[in-house]
Amino acid sequence: MLELVFFTSNRTKTIHARYLCRGHDVNVVNFREKTYHANYTEPRTSDRKSLLKESLDSALEQAKRAGLENHPFIIEDTSVIIHALSKNDLEYPGTEVKYWMRDTAFEDIDFELFFLGNDRRVTVRSDLILYIPIAGTFYFSSCVDGNITERQNLNLETNTLYPWLDNKSFNKWFCPGNEKLPISELPIGIADKYDFRKDAFSKMLDTLVSHGLTDIVAPEKRYSGQKKFYDESICHIVVGLSCSGKSTIADYLSQEFNFFHIEASDFMHLIYLETHGEKSEVRIGDFARDLLSVKPTEVAKRVLNFLEVYHWPNIVITGFRKVEEVEFIRKNLVAGSIRTIFINADADTRHLRFIKRNRDSAGYTQEDFQERDKRELSMGLEKVMSDSYIEKVSNVFSIDQYFKIYVEKTRPTDFHISDFNNSENIENLKLKDLITIALFKSKTKGEQSSFLTTGEVCKIVNSTLGLEKPKFINNVARLLNKSFDVFFEVKFDVLNNKKLYRLSNTGAGHARTLIKRCKIAPIKNST
């Protein structure tokens, strides 16, 4: 797969580029995901030719500094031409549209156009630069005509799955073609028809194909060639409503039978963060509902890709909501045994557990909890429950009885760590692995573990692991801030304007496997 670097500080542009390249064997990577070097300098000028030249020169310099001078990359610039306000060959607002949008209210532009005869014609343009080492630089452009809407939708929300159809950019006012609604309000099938970047990216992809750098791929990847480490490898897919005991049994299997716990919701959160970032107003619940509705196996694919990298014989997966997710894993994961277990517990029992765990329960009523059940059932759990291969385990008694019932029902087997011939020295581990181990060793409150600054994370690494060479805060910060990772939950501290981190359930599962494979004293913590 071709890795194509995108020089942009705009996360939404990166997501849009990946969407436009989805039919080719191309992975669009933001420049900041490759390096901690500063992005390119984008000049502020109304001269498109100068803007593109200076942007390219800056990107080439930054690529060289980051050691990516032999890497293909792209730059994209968006401009808007309001015809009634563009005079003497000067486009308005032209290449300065993003600055103009910050300072312009809809009422102002609406009033101005009204007194100019209400000519609302507008053109949105995309200019795309492709740099291929040795081959050179290629320029592409595309545009779409339309009109500025006559009314502003004050209730417009950013599209949960396609964030370029948003309530902040010019797309919220742009009615393409003869459409009566702005492009941000159109269904994706119609919006695609008027995508002003589409043709430029299509030409760019054709150029990559002609240079033998990529090719068209099938809509669905075939998951074959999975490595099977043990003939008796085990995968338990544990499903159930909130607080039914999924994480509890996963932790038990991890501690007693050496299972690797993978939490599917961690992958859902990762996809959300990659799409919207940590500051978004889009609710994760809405995003999850819409994603599972449109792409029901997207999370399961991420899980399977993860398992291709992080091999472990015994696996327990929690957090699936759709029958398609379960079926995808059952069909594509190579394992000696795959079992699906539904954990039964009544609503009253689960609600009491919810309160006891203090999962942000302030103001959370029994009725709210029932609504959550309805949402999860409607998302697909109800169908999962009724499948013929489901095994059901009750969790309404003591925790010891729960464990006993589960073990008697499923008969999980252990494997000898010594047989897993991959003993490692902790000093040789990557920084990310060291962080997961350190946070796991310091994790004592389960899901209520505190979110930490990068400085606090660094302090825990150095104070917990007893490394011969301490880690520097700059390296920890660069690693955590560069890109989102399924091992770490992220939230934004508005007051201090910084990201905070804590270990995810999947991160805890990874830490357990590392501890077993490295020269570290065994740990049983309270999670």
C-alpha cells in the first residue's frame, strides 16, 4: 500500500482525502502523524499561483528536515469565488476563504448580496499538488458551481461520519448545482456528486496509477493468511448490555487463563478521534450509532487488523454491538475455537453496579439506564442475543459464582508462557510499550483511573519501571501527541488547553501480555 503524506493542519481535510482515496491502495497520512516537525508554512495571499509555489517550497523543506524527501506527498488549497463580489479579476474571498469565514456572519453576506441584485452565484475550487520524488510535481484542480443559500440553518450539526459536511466551513452555505439545500445538509450520495475536491483527487490518483505507485482495490479486503500460533488457540466474544459483567469476566480470563482482553469500544473511540478529534461537539454515541448503521463491520475490521500485529493465543473480545461484527470475526479470524457468550443480568442489578462503579452517574436515573438499554438493543444486541450459536451465562449472584458458572460453561484453557518463545528484556521495549506497562502498574481504579498530562505519564514511567535510562518528557509528549492510539483514551482539558491520557482496556490487555513476556514481576491489580 502506498503511504501518501498530506501536508495540512486540518484534520477534516485528511479524513476527506482518505475518503476520496478509498477505492485505491493508498493510505493518506497526515504529516504530523509521521513526524513531530512543524507543518508547512501556508502563505496568506490572494495570488493563487504564489500561494501554491510558496506552499510547495515550504513543504519540500519540511519534508527534507523530517527525512521524508523521498516520500510522495500532497498539498491542497480551497478557494471560493462569490461572483457578485469579485471584481477586476480579483476573486472574493478567493484563497482567503477560511479567514473570511471567521469574520463573516451570514446576515452580512446575505444583506450585501441582496443590494447587489441578489446574485448568489458562487464557485468552490480545489487546487491539489502532488509531489513524486524523481518524477516531479503535478498540479490538479477541480471546481463546482452553485449558489449561496437564502437561509441559514441555525440547527445544522456536523455530519457524524463525513465531517467535511459541517456547520463551520463554507459548506454550510453552499448549495451546489441546482440543489435547494447546502451541501452539508445533503445525503452523502448526493453530496458526493458535487464534491469540489473529487475530480482533482481522481486525476491525482490516475497519475499515481500511471507511475505504478498504486492500483484500484476491491471494495472489501479479503482477510486471508492469518497466522495461527496454536492449534488450540481460543477466542471468546463476550457480549451483553451495560454493566452485565463483560469487562469483569475478561479481566478474570486475563489473570487466570492468560487471555488478551480486547475492548471493541476502544476501537470505536479511536475511529471517532481520528474522524473528529478530541475537541469535537459531535457526540460519540451518535457517531457509533451512525457508523454501525452504515458500516457495521468497521470496528471488527480494526480489531482483526490489530490481531494481525499483536499475536496472542488466547483472546477475549468485549464491546461488540452488531451481529455483523460477531460474524465477521467468526468468519475471518483463524483460531482453534471461537465462542460467543452473552452475559445475562437484569436491569436493576446492572443499574446498581453502574452506580457502584460511579461511571459518571450523577443525575443518571433508572429511566436513563433503560433508554441506554433500548439504544444498545436497537443497535444490534437484540439480534446477537437470538443467534443460534450464542451461549448464555447468568451473572446475578456473587462474583465467585459468576466466575464458576462461566468456567463450567465455556471450559477455557490456559497455555504455558514458556511455550511462547518470545522472552524480552524490558529495557529493549519501545516507548509506547513502556508507557502501557507503567500505566497498568499504576492503575488501581479500573475505568475511573485519572486522566494524566504527558508530564505525569513520564513521571510514572520513570518511577514505576526502574529503567537504567530514564525517559524524557519531550519524547513521551511527542509519542502521545503525534497520533491517536487504541491503547490510550484521550480527553481535552479545556481549562488548561491540553490533551490528557489514560490507559484503555485494550491497552491494559496489551500491558498484561508484555508483563508475561518480559522480565517483570507478575502483577495482579484491581481492575
